[in-house]
Amino acid sequence: NKLYLLLVFLLSTFMDIQGQVVAVKTNVLYDLLLIPNIGVEVYLGRNWSASANWMYAWWKSDRRHNYWRTYGGDVEIRRWFGKRAEEKPLTGHHAGVYGQIVTYDFELGGRGYLGDKWSYGAGISYGYALPVARRLNLDFTLAVGYLRGKYKEYLPIDDHYVWQSTRMRNWVGPTKLEVSLVWLIGRRNFNARKGGRS
């Protein structure tokens, strides 16, 4: 937590000095699933932006055989378009391309699924970001693509985790869903009030 706050402070200070448009965000859907996450998006100019996101959850209860562990992230290049995007960076419609990595261990009292090596994915995204306050946006994004990686199925038997099979996941379809709360940071990075006043 302290590391994240330091990162946000340093980024906001640097970007403010450079006059850049930058945002820090969290995917509220992951937060609801108890998967802490953070992302940074930088406006590159001419309606282009680059973002990087990271998630990390490592919850477990050996007694109840509950494991909720995952970590990974993605990088994305976005193109913004539409009337809102012309008026304010990081607002309006956007389409992008992304790459992602993830590893996981999920077990809720029965059969478990362990992806102890990285799974890799790539795809395209579409979304829309709208202002909700002077320094806050909500960003809705759906991504579809390809995700590939090995995983192991196991069962908890007599205080041991017994391997059942190793499989390869080749998934084509939705790979990312975001409802992100976006914090706009920097001196000139804010939403105008109604009527066009700053």
C-alpha cells in the first residue's frame, strides 16, 4: 500500500512538472472480487494513450481449503475518438490493443485450478470513459482476445493436494472486463464544470 502511494505521488509530481495528462485507476470489479489492482494511463497526444495495470491477491485458508490467489497485468495502447475525446483527453470512446500475463490458484473447498506458470494473452478492446467529478472518470471497457497457458487440476485429500491432470487452456473470447474509477492528476488535468467553466 505504501509503495503504491509513493508511486502515485512520484508519477503525479513528474507528470505535473512535464505538463502531461496522466491518470491512476482501479478496476472496481476486481476490487469487489477482493483482487487489489492499480493502473496508470498516460496521454501521448493526438488522441493516443498508453496504460499499464497490475493486480495481486493472495488470500488463503488451509483449514477450509480456500485459495483465492492471482497476480498479473496488462499493457495497452488506446486510440480515443468522438466529440468528448476531442474536448478532453482520456474521455469518450476508445479502442485499443493489449497484451497480458496472469498466474493463479483457485480452490473453494473442492477441486482446485493452479496456473503456476504464466498464461499469456493478447487482443482488442473497446470502451467509453465519462466524467463523474472534477478529478474522476468512470471507464467501461470490454476486451476480447486469446489467452493460452498450462494449468493443473488438483483435489484436497487427507491434508495433501493431489494432482489430477495437467491441461492446456486455449481461450478465445472475453479476456478483460473493466469498470474503472479513474483519478485525473496534474495541474491541467481535470473535467470542466457544466456550462464550460473550469
